[in-house]
Amino acid sequence: MSNLSDLLGGTISSLNDLGGATYSSSDPATDTNPSATGELWVNTTSGETYICTDATAGANIWTNVGDGLDAVELIKWYGDRGVWGGGYSTNNTLDYISISTTGNATDFGNLTVGRQHPASCSNSTRGVWSGSGGYNTIDYITFASTGNATDFGDLSATTYYSSGCSNDTRGLVSFGSISNALEYITIATTGNAIDFGDLSVNRYYTGSCADPTRGVWAGGGFYTDVIDYVTIATTGNATDFGNLTVAAFGVAACSHATRGVISGGDPTSGGSPESNIIQYITIATTGNATDFGDLTRVLKQHGACADGSRGVFGGGFGQSNTYNNIDYIAIDSTGNSTDFGDLTVARYNVSACSGD
């Protein structure tokens, strides 16, 4: 055990730093909550031994210190680079920020086809924009570089006002105003999308987000408060999750490993006023959304992404104005958003995703 400090990055430097021990016939899980960092877990069946190196309730990290190499931790599909793509009416702009800082966005490149409200999703390496604006085009970027998007494949049909979410492996796309269909892609490869199932209600301009297991769609036209979810690793139809605090379309959503945050939207027929409401859910459970705070302005049809700590909301339309503003929140807390900076181009019907 003389190399504990190197193995665990300095978290545990000696056996004296270890807490209590648990002996079990199975491995710990991310929601196996220890009393503190440093607790030991021994799998009496396999002989594998783990130490808790991050005691975050529901999102613990158990580092393997036996012969095995696999730690037990939540998959992190987000990263520090947030990228916005598309917009009204045929905008192909891609611009990016570093989510952990504040400041104005920088030009990244262009989508292969300019279109409004494409569905966006990502893993830690690639960002993907799918369909919308009457297209079935799927294209992708590599976050670590800048430049124009590359063709990925196609959806089975053209879509309008769709939305997407993902874990580290699969990206899911809702078809928006034309149907309640869902399709999926494997983000690390290229190719055409495959049928997944259906949302519980046909709607467009939804906000969608995910944890490593579930994908969630919230709100949408026509002024619905419906939230439903799917299990990303399987296929099948969505299941009722709960309801938003306010029915709205044009909402945006982002998430980290446990919490989804839904912002803005248009809660009433006949146009304005748009909403500045932020609300949240715990993705691993079901139930109604809870009030989080307020955006700095009323917005709909904006784009959102997150880095695992911060959620950022950019672009959008409100009070007859098109915005380039970016706001941010700390996802683990509640409260009003704070100004972050500006996108390179003021636009709405824009979507966003993040990665390394």
C-alpha cells in the first residue's frame, strides 16, 4: 500500500487515513453512500477492494485499489467547452465558451447546414446536432479542436423544433412538431439514426437532459407541463415522470449527474410574455419539478449545456427581442442566474451541448 498516494491522487496517503470497512459479496455503487471519504469496501466474492475517494451523496467514487482497474463512478459525459449551434432562420453558426470561466463566446466554425433548433447531444469528445428546420441531417464536431462540422449520417425523416440528450454512449433525438418519435445514435461512431420508441405526448420545443441512465423531456408545444423519461441503454416508449411547475414551450434544459434544470419558455398562448422561471428535477427519481430561481431575462427557444457544476443558458427570444446573452447557475444550489457574457451572434431557435 506504499503507493496509495500516487494511486489515489493524494486523497489517501496512508492506511491511517482510511475509515471503516464494509465486507460485501458485491461491489459498491455510486449511490452506496459512505460516512466519509476514506472508507474501505471489500468484495468478498471477487476479492476486489475499493476506497471511497469522493463522498458525494448519490454520486460517490469508489477507487479500485486491488488488482482490478475499474473504479465505480458516474459516467461524466459533460466537459468544460460549451458549444451553441444553429438558430433562426437558417443560421449555421457554431460558437463556444469555457463554462468554468465567464466571458464572451468565440467562433468555432459552422454546421454543414444552417437550420433552426436542431437537437443537440454529446459525449466527452463529440458534439452532435441532428435534424430540424426541415432537414434530416446529422453532423458532428470534435470539442478539442475548432472548425466546421462533419457529416455524421441522417435521421429517418426531416424534423422541426426537435431536441436531444445523451449519456457517454448514446444520443437520443425527439422528432419535434411532426411526431412523437424518438431515434438514437451511437455518438462515438457515424451512421444513420435508429428507431428508439415514442414520447408519451407529441410535442415540440421541449427541453431535454439526461443523467448516465435516463433521458428526460420536459414541456413543449402546445403549452404542456408534461415530463417523461426513457432508459437510454434500452429502447422503448417514454414513461410519465411528473409535471413542470408551469406549462411552457420553448424551454431549455441541462443537467449534471443527478439534477436536471429547465429554464424559460412561453407559458401562455398568444405570444408574450415569455418566462424567466428556472425549475429543477432529480433525474433518478420521478415527481414534479421544483422552483430553482429566475433567469436574468424572460426567454424562450434558447440553448443550454453544463459542465457537471455549472449550467449555462444562451441566446433566445423574449419581449420581442433576440438575445445573445449567456447566463449561468450553480446546478447544485438554487437561486437566480448570473450574467456570463455574450454569444457571437444574437439568435434564437439555438441548441447547445458540452464536452472536453
